[in-house]
Amino acid sequence: MSEPTASRPAMKIAVKIAVAGASGRMGRMLVEAVLAAPDAQLSGALDVTGSPAVGRDAAEFLGRASGVAVTSDIPAGLAGADFLIDFTRPEGTLAHLRACVERGVGMVIGTTGFDEAGRAAITTAAARIPIVFAPNMSVGVNVTLKLIELAARILDTGYDIEIIEAHHRHKVDAPSGTALAMGAAAARALGRDLDQVAVYGRQGVTGERDPSTIGFATVRGGDIVGDHTALFAGTGERIEITHRASSRVTYAQGALRACRFLSGRANGLYDMQAVLGLDTAR
């Protein structure tokens, strides 16, 4: 993570939050969570040009009025915002990132599927604005990552590591960002480079399993919100560390927690481990 470079004012009574992808499944959950939080104010709602939601009240789906209209005009959607929460797609998030840097708006990024250039752009932007960037905003998932790191450190020999994840049919990237974070947590604890040891698919005659590898299996179907398991398979036993999400509300609440964390923080790149104080837990 980058070193802090500039201070921001302490959190006000109501932190002003804009939501990207406001008419999507996750966007609606975020809008609802912000409106329900006593210390937050919905300041803007963004969606793509051509969305039926553009021009309509962001809370219309709740049967109420928020006074905030959904817009495809990025500068208008960011006007007055302290932070933008973005769970959209890489190309959209990077466009929002550039606008946030220009306007000094902090970001909470839960988007997954970035390539190396996209991740580098986020790192560069964090020198100018505070950013929480995490593949999963769930508090439970981030505790799970810490447990995986601990298990890998203890089970460093004689155990094969496999990551199994399942999501709804509409998810466009695989493996999920959370699955990759789980693999990275295990690899880091073992002193390995995930890019060098990851196996993303098996087919045909593969030969015996290389014990230094970390395997990934992906399931897509139905309306599964998100299931993730880290399997440590040894001789005569196996250990499974599993997190199952039954609602996207856990991601929305985690994103709000990230906004609260960023208020008063210096510019820099943070993750949910930092938000939860798990980066110092050993």
C-alpha cells in the first residue's frame, strides 16, 4: 500500500456518498444502505447512458423519494460527494476514477476483473485521493482471508490447497476476485508467488498434482450470491474454510464501513484488511 501523502478533514456528521451503477443489483443495495445509515447522505447516483433509470429518483425502487436523480453525467453525479462507491465493471470504474481524481473525491472500489494496467491506474490515483480497493467488502470474507493465511502458515507441508467458488450466472469474470484473494493469502503465507503457482483449470491427462500449486475451481449458475471455500487436503484429513453470502447487504455494509474509515484518512491505497484492523493482526 502507498504511503500517506495528504490529510483529509475528519468525518462530518453525514458523509456524502455517490453510488455508481445505481440501478444494478449491487447498486440498489448500496443506495438502500446509504439511505438507511444515520451518518451518511446519498449525494449522487450514476448509471450508464441509455439506462431506463436515468432521470428517475434513485430510491424509486424502494417506493420512496431520495431527492437524488440517477444520471449518466459523471461530473454531475459526483458534485458535492465526499466518496464514490463503485461495484461496476473495470472500464466504468476507471472512467469514474479519472473523474474522482480531478474532483478530489475518494473512492471505495469493489469492482473485480481489472488487468495489470487497471490495477496500476488505481495505485497511481491513490497518490491523489484516498481509495479502499478490495475484491470483497464483506467483513466475514476478510476475516476468512486472515484465517486462510493462518491455516496456510501452519499447514505448510503435506496439504494441497484448492480454492472453490460459486456465483450467479450473470457474473462476467472468473475466478472471482475473492477467490484470487484467498489464493493470494495462502500463497503469501507460504512465501510463494500466486502468479507462478496458480492452476486455473484441469482437463485431460494432467499428471500428478504438483504439491506447490494452488488450484482454482469455478461454478456459475442460478442466483448464487457468492460461495467461497479454501480446501486444505492432507493425508487422512481435510480442512475447509468456507464463507457463504446469502445477501449482498454484507457487501454494502462493508462499503459503508470503508467510507467511514477513509474519512479523515490521508491519500493512499487501502484494503479491507486495513479497514478492519486485520493488517496488524498476527
